Amino acid sequence: MITGDQYRERIAKLRPNVYQRGKLVDRFDSTIQGGIDVMAKTYDFAADPDYNGVGVATSHITGEKINRFTHIHQSMEDLLNKQKMTRLYCQEVGGCIQRCMGADGLNALSIASYDADQKYGTFYYKNFIEMMKRIQAEDLTLVCAQTDVKGNRPWRPGKQQDPDLYLRVVEKRPDGIIVNGAKAHNSCSVYADEIVVLPTRNMASDEKDWAVAFVIPADWEGITIVNGAFSPPPRKKLEAPYSKLGISHSLTIFDHVFIPWERVLLCGETEPAGKAALFFALYHRHSYCGCKAALSEIFTGATALAAEYNGIDKAQHVRHQLAEMIQIVDLIYAAGIAAAVNAVKAASGTFIPDTNYCNAGRMLAGEAIYGEYEALAAIAGGLAATLPHEEDFYHEKLKPYLDKYIMRNPAVSAEDQHRAFRLFQDMMSSVWGGHKLIDALHGGGSPVIEKVAIYRDHNIEHSKNLAKKLAGIAIDGSTKGIFRTLYSWY
């Protein structure tokens, strides 16, 4: 395992292929730095004794101690520790820890590549194991690039007027393949070592060109990253951990990129390609049951702090609101625990979390975020939007006025009032806050997609039979078995 500083040194060696605001930029551009600092913490946290080793795992491939973000889940305990790690880390930095996407993509491909080899006699799982040895030994950060730009949404990949609107194989050669297309919404691709590319959806039998998965360095020849960087507004005086957050999202363009066969994990196998897409979504939604529990808890804490600083923390309606928010935190996290406890083992040996609990937890998190914003806004009041600029609080003439008139609860100092409301403003009334509002709803899959998955994977006939049995209507079979058939699509 390496340190955060060693990670930074390695990222600094990547060739420049990142564009932002119409310019080729350095990966350590000031607007990107916050995201790099967050990612670096995933290295330092793993070595921090205060976390009791939750970020460390034992490789089932080499037997060596590795960073859990490079681990393939081999047990229920692995899934539980991954969720616990994600929640703890996100609480510590105050937002998305970002590194889970690569780990989730690798776990999905551990299953899909193995199944492809078993069915088609291919070599992908061997490639995968060799890649994992290197990824674990070097403690690499990976980003998962799954979402295609998709073009006209009702049309499947082969029906698009431009076939590149889903990333595809345009040529197969003895030494590798050539791919063309783009992947969207790629968080942290700017400061990842390598990119895990996998399909965005189930593929039909005539869509083999789009059934492709591979892993390549983020600065590979032919890759152009068009980046958008987001972070809370910078502070002039009131330095605070929250103001040091950051994240990047990119459109990653693959312009006739050559992928050597040893880096290919699927190529034309449509059934395993669909599995890779579904399993990545599933693993990522399980990760969300950790990180969104953390983010919801931060909103709960901020709302409670706003109530205390406004002097209304004893009000019954405030306590009821906080109780509802606490319930959301606990239910999201509980869904992740239940998903881990009810995991099943794939043929590859990888443990798969329960699909309905993962989707239920993620759907709840996505739909609850607007209520969390509303609760904090309502209890904090309008000052979160109209707070004077930070510099005004340090102006010779204005400081006495602002310190005097920002006061609420007399037990809380003017500076702490200022710090709290500056945080509330950053969380809700800033570019960062607006970005997170959409990110929290759609990241990992929009709630409507989770609803589709929940209905698909629940054994609704079993539920109907329960009702029939209680009504005295004849049923076919018994209601005493498991309440749903897990992974019918697997």
C-alpha cells in the first residue's frame, strides 16, 4: 500500500490530456486540487490506526495486505467492511470519497469475465487476475466509465444514426482492438490512474460491437478528458475542512483507441456484457448505502446545529423533523447491511450483495435528498442565502456591526455563528450545493431505475400468493419458501 503523497506523485506523471474551459490544463489545477486531496485521503486513512484496519483487506490472489479499494469481495464480512469504510471516510471528508467506483467496476468484471470464460472458452478472467495483481501491488486508483452518451434514448446502440454514441469496437487486430466513442459522467477520471470501461446496458445478440470491457491508463493515447470541476467556494479567512472538498466529472472521449488483448475483459460476448453492466450498478448502489448514509447524517447534523444556533432546538416540530432525518440515515445504512448479510456467492467466488436491498437503500437516499435540503433551509432560515461576503466580516468598519447582528443564541459566539451559516450556505446556496443536489439524485442511478430493478427482482407472485392464501384462494405451490428468487437475471 502507498501513501497519499505517493499517489500524488504518480498522478503528476500522467501525460496532459485534460481539457477544462477550453484549455489544456494540468491535473493539479487549483480547481481540481480538492478532488485529488480527497482521493489521497483514501490512502492515508487505510494506514490510520483510528480506523482499526477497516480500509485494509487480504488479497485472495496473493495473500498480501492491500487497500480495500483494490479488493474483490470474498465474503459477507468484506461487503460489510466496504460499507462501513465508505461511511466513515465520507463522514471524515464531508462528501463523496470517490474511489468506490473503480472497486465496484472491478468486482462486476470479476464475475462477468469469469462467466464469459466458462461459457465461451475465452481468456478474459486470466487477464483480469493478472491485472488485479498489478492493481493491488501498485495500489492503483481506478474510475469506472460506464455511461454512454446514448444519443436518442428510445433507440438501441445499433439503431443510432451515429454508432459511436455507444462506445464500440471498430476493428479487431491480432494484437488488440480499436474502440471509438465516449463515456459520460466519469467522476474523478482526471486523477485516476486507470479507467475501467464496461457496457452501460444489456446488449442484444446483434449488438456485439458494443459489448466490450477493458482497463487502460487514464492518459492512454487517444483518450481526451473534457472535465468539469466542482468544489465549495474558497475561504479567505474561515478555513474549514468542508471548504477543501472537491470532485471532477468528465466526458471521456475515445478516439480510435488501441486496446491490447491483455487489457481486454470482454469483446462481443453480449450476455456477460449485460451482467457487467448490472453488477456494476448493483455494487455501486451498495456503496451508496454507505456514502449516502454519511451524507444524510451530515445534513441531519447541520440541521440540528442550525436549530441550536437559532435557539429553537427544543421546539417539538424541530425534533420531529430531526427524527425523520435520523430514520432516513438508519434505513439507508440498514439496507446496505441487509444486502451484505443476504449476499450470494458467484461462480467466480465474488460475493454479490442482495439486489433488492441495494436498490431500496439507494432509491430512498436519492428521493430523500430534496427533503434534507428543505429541512436545513427551513430551520436555518434565509441567512444561508443572504449571508454577507466573508471579507465583510473582517472589514474594519463592518466587523463590529456584523458580529453584533449575526448573533442568535447568546451561548454561541459570533464567529461560530458565522462559521455555521457559511457551511449552510456552501451546502445549499452555492454552485457546489446545486451540483450536489443533482449529483445526489442521479449518481449511481436515478430512483426510477432503482424502482425498475426492485420490481424486476422481487418475486411478486410470492407476494400475490400470500394474499390469495389469506383470502382462501387456491394457489400453485407453497408460500413457505424464500420470499423471492435472487438474481433471476443472473
